[in-house]
Amino acid sequence: NAGVMQNPRHLVRRRGQEARLRCSPMKGHSHVYWYRQLPEEGLKFMVYLQKENIIDESGMPKERFSAEFPKEGPSILRIQQVVRGDSAAYFCASSPTAQRNQPQHFGDGTRLSIL
Amino acid sequence: GDSVTQMEGPVTLSEEAFLTINCTYTATGYPSLFWYVQYPGEGLQLLLKATKADDKGSNKGFEATYRKETTSFHLEKGSVQVSDSAVYFCALSEATGNQFYFGTGTSLTVIP
């Protein structure tokens, strides 16, 4: 069984460019979460989505960041006009339900480097 | 708001030593508690969980008990191995809502 698949594993962008990070949840999972991990820090929640809906985006920066989870295809985290401070590891997680006792299953992350 | 505080690292132990990584939490209601492990270059893997007070989660020789009276969920292992070297994250899932809250992680290195 395939786990949570994220691509690319590594992404390099120059300041001002756009970064697109993709996440395919585990089979049967319709709940997707995005987190950001800065060096030497824990994971910070960004956004929670179900198919075609953003449920909670309280952790998303107000500008330049957006996320979607279309009916078909992977979830996308999009960062426009990237800046050096966007350099981080971005992790996607999925779960089959939104029940609080369900663990989230993580992908291997996308490591974004901004030149 | 809800939060998790984890023992700061890094922690270095000799093989077969006893491990404790402290984790305390602040939450309203009754959260679920988790320990995740992250190996270099990889994502987080669920290690164990506990969903109510006095539950003990266990896996691969690791254990943690959900202590509501002390709001703690300390991770323990009786005899660590070199292969246990990784970063360990304590996390809680809030009683209402959708968020997971993670500690800052504790890096463990086990030397032969």
C-alpha cells in the first residue's frame, strides 16, 4: 500500500519565483494537512483540507500562500513570489477521518530551498 | 491555546541505556496524544498513541502513559539501540477541531 506521496523531494527556486508542492494522500484518505518545518524546529500547522474544501487555514500566511485539494488529483501547496524565509521542509499528512484519535500519516516532505 | 512542551535535546546515550524523553501538554478538554519519530531525510512516522487518561501506548519497546493529573506523556525505552537514533516528536490532537500540535522535537543519538 502506497503511503502519502509528496513530490518533488527537493525543490530549488530563486527569489520571486513560484513553488508548487504536491501531495497525494494515502488511498482511502480524504483529509489532508500541510505543515512547515523550519530548521531545528517542530512542525507548524498550515492548512487542513478535504476534497474541494479548505476546512482550516489558520496557520497559513495571509499572502503568497494558497492550497487546494481538487476533486481529482493531488493536493497542491502553492507559494508565490518566494522569499528566503520560505526555505523549509513542507510535510503533508493525511487521515481517513477527522476524528481526533486518528493518527495522521506523513509523507517524506518537500525540502524547499530559495536561492 | 493547546500546546506541547518537549524536553530539549540533543540526547546522547550509549547502547542499552534507559531512555526518557519528557513531554507535557496544555489543552482544553481531552486531547489524544502521540509520539512520532523522524529519521534523517524522511517524514514523521507514528510510533505510538494514547487516546484517554491512563492509556499506555507501546511499540517497538517504547512506551508512554497518558497522565492527566500531570498533563504528561513521557516516552521511555528500557534499552536503546543504535537504530533508535532519530528525532522524536510529541504531539497532541485537540479535543475539538482539526489541528495537531507538535513539540519542537528531541534528537537522540545512540552510540555503540
